Amino acid sequence: MLTLTEIIDPQDSNLKTRIFKTVITQIRPEWAFEKTKFHTFQNGRTNKMFGIWNEACDDVKQAKDALVLRINGNGTETFIDRKKEIDSWKILEASGAAPKLFCVFGNGLCMQFVKGSTLTLETIKDNEISTKIAKLMAKCHVLSDTEEEPACYFFPKQFLKSATKFPEKYQQEFLTNGFKNFQEKLKSELKSEINKKLSFCHNDLLLGNVLYDEEAKIVNFIDYEYSHMNYAAFDIANHFCEYTGLDVVDCEKYYPDFDHRKAFCKSYLDERCGAGDCVSSREVDDLVDDCTVMAIASHFFLGLLGVDAGRHQ
């Protein structure tokens, strides 16, 4: 993996030229700028993402050799440990769960393009796709057993610490006290054996971070900047919350019903516990209950992320 120190300004009037000269020439020196094409992805919450290729086709999905370049969101380094993100990426890449990482630069990275389409509010509910997501999540969760503060505690603390503006009804003291109360009660609420120890979690499996390759019938996860040891139920519950969308959140219409959540947890446990071990209905129910509790933690996480992001508006 190549390491560069240059910073790329996402507001640069000659951004494509800057990206090409700074990064692409280092990874694909044989490419000519005149033939290089760029596609701007629109799915990120805070980062800027570009698909880049050097072939005659007009769609990055048709290219045989394409790259994805990410420019990190402004100010995200205050709560995201970029070194840890890369360390997590290497663990996932070595296990075949992440695309090849070619380069890291001052405020971003460049990786292999992964074929597939981001999920929609409709496709995320597809039983075949959700089963594949559950199984891949289970495979990732066992990749590391590092002891550290769980992400559902670590990141909200960082958000509260770095935020400078708070909504009138939700001042810093109110949010801090509410979070502390929830944290004190959380452990006694969790039932599943899976959540007796921490798992290696993605923590941000929104629609745009799950790709489905319809031709190969496989799913892939991308964007690991929030990867961190956490309770498995948080990763699952947070993913369920993402069923409701990013722009117009409609929980009543889109949040998965009990049967879907139970089927997802059953697929997850089947994969994690192994084909030779029979997962009891009690174990499935316990994990479903834990996910209901962790949905609250997800709201804390995403709500405080939004509060912190307000200082960059």
C-alpha cells in the first residue's frame, strides 16, 4: 500500500486534475488523463467518493479495472482514528471481506472498485439479499478479539466532546446525562451469549455501504471508517435502522417487522455458530431482543453524529 502526505481540497476548481496528478499517476502510471473518466457517487453521509477508470466504456460498472477514491469529510478526523481505520481495513482485506487498498493520502484513500449496486429501500428487504448480509456480517464479527471500549460508547463520547452547537431542547448536559444513564443500564439488558463479548463490527451498514452484485449473487461491505469492536447486536440493530432511509426517514413504513428481524438474526447465528451447531429458538429470540435495545444505542450514535456534524455546516 502506497502512503502519500498530500491533501486534496474537495473544493478545488480543478479537482479531477488534482486527483489524477496526486494519486492516480502513482497507482496507474500508464493511464492518460485525457482518457480517464470520473463518476461522482452520491451515497456518502460526509465523504466525497469518485469512481475512476481509463477504458472506452461510459459506466464505471462496466470497467475491468476501476478505482474508487475517497476524500474524507471535513472535520471527521476529530472522532475517526484514520490509522485504526486502515488497520481494520487490512484485517478485512486479508480475510477477503474488503477490496484491495492501493493508497492512503493526507485526507483520503484510493481502493479497488467493487462491482455491485448500492441497496435501496426496497432491495434491502429482499430475503435473499438480507440473508447474505447477515452471513457476511457474522463472518466479519469474528475477525478480531481486541479488547477496547465498544463503539456504541466510544463514538458518542467523541461526538459529544467535539460538538460545539446543540439544539435548544437537547443541550450538551442533557445529552451527556441521557447517554450515561443508558450506558449504565445497557449491560443488564443484554441477553444473548453473543453479546457477552465484543465483536469486530462495521457500525455503519447504511444502504450506500452495502453493494449487491446481481450477476455474482454476492454482497460486499465498503467504507470501514467506523469499524471498531462493539456488541454484535449494535451492528445488526444499526443496520435495521438504516432500512428507514437516509433522507426521508419513515420508521413506520420501512423499519423491518418482527418476522424479518427474527429471520435475519437466525441467519446470522447459523453462520456464526457453524453448520454443526443447532441454534435454539431461545438464542434467536434473545438476539432479536438485544437488537431492540441496541436500536436505542444506534439512535444515540447517529443523533450525536448529526449534532457534531452541525459545526461544519
